[in-house]
Amino acid sequence: MSAPASRAPKSFNKLASRAWWLALAIALSHHWFATERRIERVEQISDLPAWSTDSPQRDSNSPTGLEMGQRNLIVPGHHNPSFFWIIEAQKSAAEGSWRLRHIDYDSSPDGRDIRRTSPYRWWLISTGWLYGTLKGENLGYSIERGSLWADPLIFALLLIVGSAYCARYLNAFAALGFSLAAVSIFPLSANFQPGAPDSHSLSWALAVGSLLPLLASLRLENNPSKVRRHFAIAGILGGLGLWNDATSQSPVLLAIFLGAIGYEFFRSRAKERYTPTPAAWRTWGFAGAIITLGASLFEFAPKHLSWSLDSINPIHALICVGFGEALRLLTIWLKEGLNGFRPIDYTLIGVSLLAILSWPIVGIISESGSLLAADFYARELANHPKGGMASSVSAWFARDGNGGAKFATVLPIALVFVGLTQLLLGNMKSESKGRLAFVLATASFAAILAFFELRWWNLFDALALVLIAILFSEMKTGDKTKRIKTFACLLTFLPGILVGFPASNGSDVSNNLTQLEKQSLVGRDFSHWLNQRRSEEAPVALSTPLFSNLLAYYGGIGTIVSSDENYKSGYLTAVRMASANSEQEASILLSSREITHVVLPLWDPMLDHMVRTGMGVAYGKPLPPNAFAVSIREWDYPSWLQPMGYTTPNNMGLAGFELREFALQAEQSPELLLSRLADLFVERGDLQDAQAIREALRGYPRSPVALGAIANIDLLLNDTADLNKTLDTLIPYLSRRSARNLPPDRRISLAWLFTRTQRVDLARDQVSAALDRLDEKTLKALTPYSVIALLALSKSLEIPFPDESLESTALKLIPPEIRQRLTQ
């Protein structure tokens, strides 16, 4: 009767040795289908047609692959770091530079230095190169398109390499648990978004790589050289993690140090022979230090080295050596006591402590190196529709909704309690207890950070994958009950599959756009629209940080501010401009930064925040009406600004996304300013504002400009009596000297008025005069409504443009739908 029982574990182990391949295939298939569905949505939204202008044409000479350095991909979740990474990867590829220390997209006109490091940028360029090789596209265009696969490929590599490593150096059970947990754990599995590249995706993968080789190698008791080899691999991957993002990897480094102390403590109490790891810890520390030191010198030497620990720094190399040496000395002391120390070891104790203390000392001096990240997206759980954003876990849980995501996020904490139960009550070898204590300490440390900032749930999930691998690795020697309990641990990840898997996409994605997607569509359309109107002078825009990101990304338009927290001076400059309390101050500030356009997204609360910050106005109190951003938002703008007439359509739910966009120009007379504003109100059918401005225009009774605007308002209001009276006054003035130099836009407005009031000959005269003075720069300064009117009048009155290229330019400046009707 005992023979079948003894064969059962062997047959189960044999089944597991094959099942992990199946588990990996299932995990990869799930990841593939989820990625395909996410890419489908990104492409559906990105392919939505523009309403105000044509989509950019391909240009192999452009660093982005599209004309005028424009871009087209709608980044999921309006994820601002993705904009920076794609822009910088394309710039680096275009310049052929291995490192990038200077950018100019958010700090016009001079640009600024950045401290984002190279590894993730290289990864984006590599995926772009692969995409371009397969599709036959140029590298700049391929980097943007390849971003759809950049982060999903990292996750696929994590699945394959992590599972294979577990199978090779732990056992098949560990590989099986790792692959099934990785593809389902939330929020980590949902963070590798197509089209939203982020260096943290690489950080979480390297966090797993920093820990897994340590735990796997600790089983190799009889082969010290192999142990040191795996420790070196862990050190190298940890060094790469610091290089990629020091803020994300520094907690991993400390967590490993704390976990290693727990491991050595449990292992020292073993009755069996002690694992030979003292020298391995030195190997680990020096491997990480060599990578870190070399990377920091490569990135920042000789001109950009600093004391900041938020990017890779030689101090990180010192910390790695300190941790490694401290663990080596601790291991010797736990094994042999003070008798195991050589005389030099007492000196090394002090040296290692000083090296470790350099972290808090330099961090305090440089105000950097905190375990908690300071950037805005540290408050984001995941760039996912169900990923929350809050200042802490308690604040997130206090909000209504997203119950499934909250449950899926915190449920894997149960693994820590399962591990603690096995550690304290289970019948395990001391070596197994040591490894379990190691990974429990690291995961618990990450969980503590996660309760302070939501981002760190991803780090906890990454370390939880190693924990599940260690728990599953013990199934090989366990009984049936233990195996069932261990398999039950996977239930803690099950809600993550349901929460993280993307919903199906409908046939018409325009009917279910999110608010962030709508903002991105408006930003893309306006950026392309503005570029069609650019002259020889490249546009530089003042806007809010978030909308500035859209301008810089989609249009390649220069800005002075972005959402990059490392660029505080740009934000303060924008605050000062937005809160300028006089036209003269605003003019001086805008001119000093060579601003050509002011673009205010009225839906963005940051607009009010900037004014409150600049003028010291508390929340709840009204904003000063003389603040620059407040006054121009209410159409009280200086004479050196001109509204541009951009509009958003009412379909796709975009009606509430209104812009106030102005071009800087030479000063204009008050009646000319009012007449152009009146035309804008007439174009929009804004009766109330049109009536108000008509009263102001009546203060210029002898001005053809003012009289023409008044007549247009009379026509809008169906005020026939006033209209006829105004026309009777206006028409004689057109033959006088004061009307000889009317700007083309005023003549187009008059021609449109005369056409609608059946005065065709007068309309013909105005169209001819407008075309005589028209050049490309003047044409591009017209509002879309004026260009449409000019084209329609030219066609209906049979007055051709003096130059075919000028007419072609005019057609490009109007919405494609209207262009199609005009050219039929």
C-alpha cells in the first residue's frame, strides 16, 4: 500500500515540471490578448479624424517622422511622463547621442538641462528600431509607434526570464506560481500600458531581478562560486535599476539589506552546515557599485555631477559597497562571533557604517534621496482606467467607487501573513526559513511604503512575485494539504485578472471617450492647427503645464512650462505671467521669453491656481479681474493680442473643452480690436456679447472698421432698421481716404456683409482689394471663418486668387469637411 503513496509525489513533481511551461504559455497569451485590446483602443482614438485641419504628412527628414516635428499618438491616460520619454528618445536618436542632458521643448527659448537617465530611453529607441526594421519605417516615426509595444515587451520578458530562472534555480513549482501570479497581480500587471511608456515599467522588472537571484542562489550550498555568480547578477541588476531610476530602486536596495539581515539571522541558528555567503555579499555590493559608479560618470561627468540622490550618483556606489560589506561582516559575526574577524575587519565596520550613513547625510544636505517620491505620479496607482490617484491609501479608500480595484490591490497582502505563518509555525529547514524571512522582510517594507504612496503598490507586487515563487518552491517537499494551501495563495491574485483586463472596444470609440482622452484630442488638433499657421518664426506658447505638454508633444511647439516637477523655474515664470497685474508687465514678461501665442484651456483648474499662487489669493476668494490670465479669459485683452478663432466641435462630447487662444502682434487701434472681437462673437452666434460690444463700437461713429462690425452685429440680431441705417452711414466712408488701408480681414468681413445684404458690386470691390494686399503671412493670421469666407467669395464672385499657391495655402487652413464642400 505504501508504494502508490510514494509514487504520488514523484508523479506530481513530474507533472509540475511540464505544467510550468503551460502556465507560462497561458500567462503570455493572456498578456498578448490584453495588450492587443489596449492597442486597439489607442489606435482607434489616434485614428479619429481631425476636425480643424489635416493630419500631419509623413516626412523622413523630420526627427518625429511627421512634418514640422509633429506627433499623432493619443497617449493613454494623458500620461505626461510618456510625452517626455518619446520626445527625448526621438531627439536622442536624431542627434545620434548616447546620453541626453539638454532639452528645449518646455523652456523656450534657451532650453534647460535634465537628469533623466539613458537606459529606458535606449529601450524606447531599441523598440522603435525593431518596429522600423519590421515595418520599413524611419526611426523617428517608429519610436512613437514602437511605444505601443515598449512596456508590454518588458512585461513579456519579465514573464519569460523570471519563470525560466525560477524553473532552473528553484523548481518547476516556483516557475508555475511566478508566471500565473505575474499576469494577474494588480496593479503591477496593468501598468505596462501600450503607448504610455514609463521608466517605472523597467524599474519594477529590475526590482524583481535584484532580489530573485539572491534567493535562488542561496539554495546552492555546495557551490560557493555559483552563489557569488548569482549575487553578482543581482548586484548588476540592482545597479541597472539605480541607473534607470534611483528613486524607485533605492527602496529596493534598502529592502534587500533588511531582508538579508533577516536571512542571516535565521540561517545562523541552523544546526546544519552554514551556507558560505560572507564573500558573496561583498561580491553583490561591489557588482552594484561598479555599475552605479560607471553609470553616474557616463551620465553626468564632467559638467553635470551633483549631490542629488534623485538620479544615479557616485554616492549610490558608496552605499552599495557599504551595504555589501556590512552584510559580509554581519554574516561572519553571526557564524563565528568576534573570533571570525581579522584586524582589518574592525576598520571595515566603521568604513561600511560611514558609507551607509552617506545616504541620509547627503540626502539631508541636497534635499534628495527620500524613500518617498516627490513627483505627482507617485500618487497614481496605475495608468489604468481602474487605477486610482490619491495622496495615500487612506485617502484613496475614503473615496467612493473603484471597490474592485481596491480589493484587488490589497488582497495580496494576505501573502505576507501566509508567509509569516509558515515562518513561525511551519516545519521548515532553517535555510528555507531564512529565504522566506528574506523575501518577507523586503515585501513588508514595500507594503509599508505603499500605504504612504500608491505608486509603491507596484513595488510590493514585484516583490510579492518573488514571495510567491519561494512559497511555491516549498511544494516539492510538502504533502498534499500543504500543496493545496499553497495553490490557494493564487486566489489572492484572481481579482486582479478581472480588474486589470481591459474592457472590449466598441465599433465607435468616439462615443465613450474619457475626459483625459478628450483633452488629448483637443490638444492634438489645436497643435496641428496652430502649426498650419506658423510662419518663419517657430511658435512659442504660454499655457498651463498640462496643456503645454500637449503643445510640445503633438505640435513640437515651444513652451515655457511643463508638468515636470524638476523644472520649477518654468512653472514660476508661467505663474508670474498669468498673474501679471498690468498690460505693460505682461508684455515685458512675454517678450523676454519670446512668446508668440497665449493659449488658455478654460477647463484646466491649474489656470486659476497659477493666478492664486502668483497673487497670493486664498481659495474661496474671487480672482482679481486685472490678472492677465483672468482678464483675457473674459475677453478683456490688450491691443497687442489678437484672438485666433479656434473652435471645438459639439460632437464627441467636446463642447466643454474651450480654448482662449491669442497671437501676439503689433498694437492695433481700439476700434480695430473691438471689430475683430465683434466678428468673433458673430461667428460663434454669441448674441449677448455681440450686443454688448455693439454699444462699445458706437463710440467710433466715423470709423469704417467699427461701422462694418456694427452692421454685422445688426445682421446677426435681425435688426433690419439699425442694419440699414448703419449701412447708409458706412458705404460713403468706404470711398474716403480713411478706408484705403483697411486690413484684409476687415475687407473680407465687409465683403461677406455686402454679399448677405445683396450689395454684390460692393462685395466684389472689397474682395479684390483684400486679394491685392494678401500674402502668405497675412493669410495665416486670418481666422478660419475669414479664410472660409474669402474662399467662398472668391468662388461665388469668380475673383481668382492672384497666386495658386496662396489659394492652396488657404484651403489647408480650413477644416477638411468644409474644404471638401468648397472644392466640389
